[in-house]
Amino acid sequence: MPAISLVVCLYRQRDLMERLLQGAGDCYDELLVSHDGPDMDDVKSLVEAHGGRFFERPRVGMWEGHGPSDWGDARHEWILRLDADEIPSAEMKAWLKEFRQAAEPPPEVSGYTCIWPMWDGRREVTKKIFTGRIFLFGRQRVRFFGMGDQVPIPDGHYESRELILHHQPRRKSYGLTNVVLRQQAYRWRAVYARSLLGKPTDLACWRWTSEAWPEHWEEIRRRPLRTALARLALGTYRGLRDQWRQERRLFPLAALANPVHQALICLKYWQLRGRAK
């Protein structure tokens, strides 16, 4: 029977971590929490009070930089990767309990995806979008390098499940504000752009050995300005299309947010590449 390690990477979110632990229930076999930088809020005592293991890591600014270390330190093959501001739904917790009692999934199944509703700061405003949030994967069935916004790349495939993972940060979980007004977003994009000047193997890696960038990133390196325009236009169109198909509602600013984010990554890389010449 497959055992699960709940792995959470956070930075100064003790209150949210406490909420997650209260809401997660008995749906995992091990708790592992890593802190991105010095633990100034004594998250360690909270984790240990719940029987978990705590690791204080160097400050990186994003969970992706710690993923390989966290998964290597985990005791179990199956990784339930959650953020502190998320809460599994009752249906997801029941499914995870059943998963732990069932036979090992076939080798070609690398993991599972779920529904990640949009949150306006007070309530969830969607029911079916966004799909594709990877919440559970077998660590020896995926490859990964620690680039921001990068997801574990499956050896086989991910299977979709009609399960909800509640994402309830202190702010709205969507919209242009998160992309344009948050200083953290600008720091992230600067890190992404600097990383693209090198190789993926320069980053923290998990079962990843290729020095070649996947096409999503290589497009930015080859044609940053063209890619910025393409992602801004096509990404917005696809976002609105998917919203209408799945929700029969439109959230224009939400549809625009990720394309703007992608375009700004392209522009930052173009800027840094010019300085490096």
C-alpha cells in the first residue's frame, strides 16, 4: 500500500500552517515542513507538536528551490505537495485515505491533478477552474529542476481527479494585483530571468540531468519579445475561452494575469541578456 509524505515549504506563515494541519486530518503518513529562511515565528514547535519533521533551509524565495531537498528528505515515495495557504476538501481527504489503503498505482501513473478554485479573499468564486493543479506524485516517477513556476515533469502521465484543493490566502488568489503590484512578483521574475541565462542543471534538481531547457523556457531564450507578445495574446484568449467553457462566466483580469506575468518574464530576460552581452 502506498504511503504519503505531506511536504510543505513556507515562509513566515505559522497561522496558515496551523490552519492547514487542522484541516488536513488523517490523510498522510508523514509530515515534513521546510522553512525558506530563518524561522522567526517558531514554526518548528508547531510542526513538531503535530509529529512532523522541520527543516530550516537557506532563503531562496520560492518552494521550487527546496523541492529536491524536501523530496529527498521525505520518508515515503508519494509526495502530497501543499502550500500553507491551502486546505484539502473533505472529498480529497477521503480519496487520499482510500489511496493509502489501495494497491500501488501502475508505473505509468506519475501522479494526480485536482481542481483549484479561485478565491476572492472571502469565498470561492469558481467550481471547475482551474484544473491541473498537481497535488500528489510519486517522487521516483517525476523529474524536476528548481525553476519558479516549474512543475514536476512526469515519466508517465498525470491522472485528473474531480477533487477540490481549497486555495485561501489572506488576499485574492487571482488577478492582476498579484502580478503587477506585489513586489514579490518582481523579485520572482528577476530570479527566473537570471536562471535562464544559465542551464537548468545549475538549479536544484531532482532526477533531472539534461542541460537543455524544456520548450516552454527555451522559447523565451530564443525569442523573448516575440514570445512575450504571443503569450500575452494567446494566453488571454485561452484563459477567457476556458473560463466560459467550464464556468459559463468570465473573469477578464484573472484571464489576463498569467499572460502578463509570462510577458514580464520575457521582457526581464531580454533586458538581462542585453546587459550580459
